[in-house]
Amino acid sequence: MSLARELSDGWGEMKARYFNSIMPAVNHQWAAEVLGMEINSRKGPDLISDNFNMELKFSLTGKECLAEKYHIAWTVMEHQTNYHSNGKEHFWGFGAYSLVKPVSKIRAKDNLESCVLERELWIVLWNFIDRYEKHDTRGKSKTTGVEWHNVLVYPKLKDLPDVIKSFEVERGKIHFTEGMNFELLGFI
């Protein structure tokens, strides 16, 4: 079976599970470029630089991709809240993006970055996540029968601190929230 067929539903349309596994890399690449950071290839936060680190979370939204009915929220795994700073500042990057069409209409051969209609990223102080209750979740895979256990936190857009400054960047917008020093990240 070809890779394109394996990743699609037989009609060339991408399977949602596959899309959800590769789209974070597309969003991380965009964030790294507009923030002047590097993607971390090791364990730890998603983006790194000489002075600070950032853990990224993105949420799909928008009517073109049939995701307008969902409230913008993110899922954070407990271990991600425990990354050590190694003497560097840590921030959260909570993002939202919309696509030009529904995921079910995206083909495995499509360039995913070209499918992004718009994207926003809210940069938040690290301790923001401390206000949320941790949820113990367990389940069992329907396909493999493997049991899983995670402790999750669910931050929401409506709870983010007030935006103090926004910047238009290539293919999106960056918002710095209350308490953030946008000069630290090189935005003047």
C-alpha cells in the first residue's frame, strides 16, 4: 500500500488522525520562524532560544474548516507543565488557526502551510497554567486495546490574560499578554 493511500481515506482525502499528528509540526515551524527561535528536537519545550523557551499548543477554529462551533481551548499534558527552566525564562504559546477547507477535504499530497487561512498566537507567562485543575484521564484504544493514562489541563482562550500588545507577522498575528515583556522576545 502506498504511503499516500495509507494516510488517506482511499479518495485522497487525509485522515483526521494523520492530520492531527503532522499539523503541530507545521504550526511549530511557523512559530519558530516568526519568533526567531529553534524547534527543540529533544525532550522539553517545543521552541528554544538562548534566553527563553516556549511550549506551544494550537487549536483549530473557523467556519471554512467547519470548526467554528468549538470554543478555543488547548490540552496540556501534566509533564509539559513540569519542564525545567535551566536558567531560562519559560512561556506558553497558545495558538489558534483556521484552514481554507475542512480537514476531510485536505489531500495527503497538499502543502499544509498553504491550507492555513489565518493564525494567531497568544504568549503567556509560564505560571498561568497553575490556575487550572488537573484531570486524571484513562482510556483504552479501540483499535489496539492498549490502555492509557494521562493527567491533563485544559486552558481556554477566554481565560487568557489581557493582550497588552499585538504584532502582525508573516501569515499571522502574535499577541503578548499581561505581564509579558515583548522586547525580551525581540519584538519592538
